[in-house]
Amino acid sequence: MRIYGDSISGNCLKVKWTADRLGQPYEWVETDVLKGETRTAEFLAVNPAGQVPLIVLDDGRPLAQSNAIILHLAEGSSLVPVDAYDRARMLEWMFWEQYSHEPYVAVARFQVRYLGKPVSDLDPGLMVRGNVALSRMESALIGSSFLVGQAFTLADIALVAYTRMAGEGGFDLGLYPGIQAWIARVEAELDLSPL
């Protein structure tokens, strides 16, 4: 399997972390978004959306979209709950991450860290909605080790990718002690060095 990904992208890293956690062999193909490497004719022939992450399975089939990829990689593993309700809760968090978390937390990080914008120049609504997302996570983690109760699932991998880097976008994780403790637990599960 080949994973095309940009190491600065949380969406790409969650694919790498899932494959690593499951011991699945892969070749990492660094694909620099800032240099336009996802817009080449060769890349677009495999993924017309021009986005990473992208995996190409051993049989040549491509698959894009980070959460679809990690679900495919983890099917049948302990990262996907067997119980139908818990599985649905995991998916609920994964869908929410792409719609209500990543567009604010990740976008703020990208603008500050990679485009060099001061936090004060960011759209105030971006920061408000990012903090709303972080507050929702903080509330959900009261009394729970992970997002789906006490079980470590793909929901945690999906959401830790950008949450652990939220400070780079001007978000104060010190306001969210439950999230900070959760990040440490997820980093330990994934054997990541703390930021």
C-alpha cells in the first residue's frame, strides 16, 4: 500500500497513525500541498479531487478522504466498535470532525502557521466556532477516557490530529483540561511524542 500524504496535514497523519497502530505496511509518499504536488497531471489521474491523503491499495485501487481511509484500514479491528450503537457514535464524531471541527481549528492553524497570518487578523467567527467545537469535546470528555466512552476508537484518532495542534492556530488549550488529558491518553495509545 502507498500513502500519499503531506506531513504537515492532520488529515494525512491520522491515516499514517492508523496504519502504524494496526501494523499495516505501507510506503509513505510525501506530497507537498504547498508546492502544488496534488495538482500535477500524474496525481490528478489517480485522485481527480487533487487532495491528500490518498492511498493506493496493493491491487491498485485508490481511496481518498481521511476518515474513509482510516475506516477501511481499521475494519474488523478493535478501533471500530462491534456494538452497532457505539460504532454509530464513533461515526458521529468522525462526521462531526470534518464538518464542525476541522473547518475551524485546522483552517486557523493553517492560516497562522503556514500563511503567517497573525491571530488578530483571522476571521473572528473562525475562532468562535473553533472554541465552540473544543468546548463540545471538553463536555463530552467529562467522565470518559475517550470520545466513545472508555474505548479508544477511530473517533479519537480523527479528532486528535488537529486538536493537539490547535495552539498553532491561536486556540488556548489551557482552557480545556479534559482535552489536554485526552490528548495525552491518545498520544500514549498511538505512541506519539507529546507536542
